[in-house]
Amino acid sequence: MKPFPALLAALLLVLLGAVGWQLLREQDGLVVIQWGEHLASLRAEVAVLLWLLLTLAVLGLLALLRLPFRAMRRYSQRLARQRLGNGLLALQQGRPERAETLLSLAAKRAGSDRVPALLYAIVAARTAGLPGRLREHRIALSRLDPLASALELASAALEEGRGVEALATLESAAVRGPLPPAGLRLKAEALARLGRADEALPMVARLRSERGHDGPALAALEIRLAVASLADAAEASTLLIRWKGLAAGLRAQTPVLLALARRAGQLHVEAQAEQALAEAIEARWDEAVVEAWGSLPAFVNDARLARAEAWLQAHPTSPGLLRVLGRLSAASQPARAEAYLHRALAQGAGSAAWEDLGDLLAAAQDPRAALAYANALRLGRSEPASELPGRGLRERIGDAATAEERDAFGHPRLPAA
């Protein structure tokens, strides 16, 4: 007991004793005690006083008898805490076997720290490659804290690629009570690996309701789940329903838009994906999304060429847009497509644009196609590209020339440093 509460309790007992003594003194009572043939009589207040003294003596004796045991328990707990600290230090220093030995000893006598000691002992045993000790620690942990044991088993199962087992473990733990944030994260990961990311997405909102959550990490998790949900769509209708069910902010993220473009091309819903990607591009220019938009397969009433040419007025130096224009105009206007690709190369489009140019020239049976493909390989190896024959100085200067760009207020934009 702490000193201040103990002092208050002692003062209260003294006060009660004084009041009781005064009350007993006012009474003319007599206590008679018979033990066999012996007979003793005491005044009531003396008998009460003797009884209190005897009680205090017994309690004091019991406290004295407990002192060695309490000292031993405190020493054991102090030793366990010391082993726990040394074990964690050994684990941090890359000595997993020593850490496992110290942490397992600490887990036997650590009291309230037994669960943390066992969790770190499991980590040490796994790192040291001790399957027998790992099994023992997991059994001990399941007896002490079933929820902590379920989380540890689920995490290990996910690391080893056993998503079904991880999900089953977490669902069994959820029957006994709600899962903590770490459990929800593990369940979301398990569902995503099993092709059920659409079921995991609502869990992000529950995680955000927790105080002190990691906002950037949750945002990254939500984007990853949205990408997996779109990629897992088995039918075109499922893809469109999942896309429309995403939050507006999530539909504006680049990885999500790229996932939509990939899956839409596979499920033949290019027109719907083209409109969604075009709206996102017009709201926020993104080179990767522009290239994904231009890479969609052709569809009925495809008007992407006209839309891309309209965008070119506002983004004349966009290498991605110039590559898209080169691909879209290749069939109908090969000469114009070649000019677009040369401009894209001058603006830094890289090996992908050389490959596009090689495809265009090869389709026209132009012998320069081999040099274009070779340049694509050279840039991939960080080597300089060779000049393509047939391009004069005027054309090369025109490719590198940039038009003046203006902002929404008509003011010229300064070139990027």
C-alpha cells in the first residue's frame, strides 16, 4: 500500500478505536470466559482491547511469514524483466539463439510481461530456425492469450503464402470478440490474396475510425485493395460495378486508373474505361494515365485521336501524349504518326518510343526499322541512340522545339528547371 493511503487508513482506525473505546467505557459491561474448570471475567472494554491486540499480533506474524516469499517473488520478477531486456537487446544485435533462450526464461516468470516475452521469443525462434522451440512458444501463447496467438499465427501464415489458413484463424478469433486493428489489416491482406479484395475494402473505413491510425499507410492499403479488386473482376459487369462503387478520391489515383485500363482491355469494355480515364486526365494530367488511355484496344466510334489532338494544344511537350498520337494515327496517317514519334523522342520518351517507331517503320517495310529497334535496346542499356537517316537539321530542330505554354489566366509558364 502507498504511504498516503496507508496513513489515512491508520488515522481512520485510530478514530474508530477512540470512539469505540469511549462508548464501551460508558457501558457497565462484563465479559465472562470459561475454559474447562477455569473461569475468567473481564470488563468489556478490556476484552475488546485484548481482542484487537491479538488480531494485530496474528496479522503481524502472517506478514512476517510472507516476507521471504514476497522477496523471492520480487527478485524473480526483477530477474525476468532483466532477461526480457537482455533478450530484446540480443535480438536487435542479431543473436537470435541467445535472445530465444533469454526470452523463454523471461516468459516463465515475467508475470504480466509473459505475453510480450513469448511474442518476442517466437520471433527469435523463427529467426534462429528452431521449429521445436517455436511450436512450444506458440502453444504457451495460445494458453495465455488466444487473440495474440491468433494474430501471430495468421501473420506467419500470410508470410508463408497460406492465405486460406490465415483467414480461417482470424475468423475463428473474431467469433470470440472483435478483431483489433492489426487483425483487420491481416484479414484484409488475406482476403486480397484470395481474390476477395472487394470484401476487404470496407475494412479500411473501420481502421480509419481508430484513434492514432497511420493515414498514409491506410491510404496505400486502400489503393492496393482497390487495384486488386479491379484486377480480380471476372466479368465486365463486375468490373464496372466495382469501379463505380469506389470513392471519388480513390478513382482519381494513378494505380487504380491503370488497373482499370488493364482489366477493361482484357474484358472488352474499352469505351467505358476510355471515358473514365479521359475524365481523370482532364481533371489532373498524368503521363502514365495518358499512356494507359492510349493503349486501350480500338473500339466502335473510337474518337481518341481527335481528343488527343485537342489535348496537344495544352500539352505540346508531353512525351506520353505524343507517343499516343503516334500509335493512334499509325494506321490512317503513317507519315504524321512518324512525326509525332520523332517529337516524342525529342521530348525524352525513351526506348518505348523507339520501339513504337520501329513497329511503324517495319509495317511500312522501311529498312530504318532495324536501327529504331537497335536504339530501343541501346537506351535500355543506358547507351546513346544513333541518328536515324532521313531526318535533316530542320526536322530535328522542329522536333525539339517547344510551344509556349500558358496557365488558366493566360500567363506564360516558365520552363521547368
